[in-house]
Amino acid sequence: MPNKRSAAKRVRQSEKRRLMNKARKSSFKNAVKKLLQAIEEGKSKEEVMELFKKAQRLIDKAAQKGAIHKNTASRKKRRLAAKVNSYLENVEKVE
């Protein structure tokens, strides 16, 4: 328990930020999971690209707000892009 008013305020602010960061992280993780699931299920190119754009947007927003580091965001987006590109190449070969 903080002894000073300023320390109590910091505790309140830290908790608020923790909850917001947790929400941002879970939202982009869910978007990534949906994208990977769509790739595994063999969904259409348009659907996969739509999910990919949404995941990228959420990752960028999490990095912009400080929930994750910008290099972490870049790495996650690069790995997702590689998976999506690989999937799209395989889909085109089948067609």
C-alpha cells in the first residue's frame, strides 16, 4: 500500500495502462490466430488478405501505443507476411 498520494496515483495509472496493454495484445494475438487458422483451412485469397491487413493494423497499433516494442511488431508482421505469401503461391499453383 503506497504511503504518498503521488505513489497511489502511480499505482492507479499503472493498473489502467496494464489493462489497456493487455487488451491491445490480446486483440492482435486473436487476429493472428484467425489468420493462421484461415490459412490452415485453405480459405480464399481475399479472405486471407483481409485477415492479414487487420492483423497488421492491430500489431501496428499495439506498437504505436507502446504495448509491444516496434521491432517486435516488425518481426511479427514479417513472419506473418512470409506465411501469407507462401500460402498465396501455393493457392495459385493449385488453380
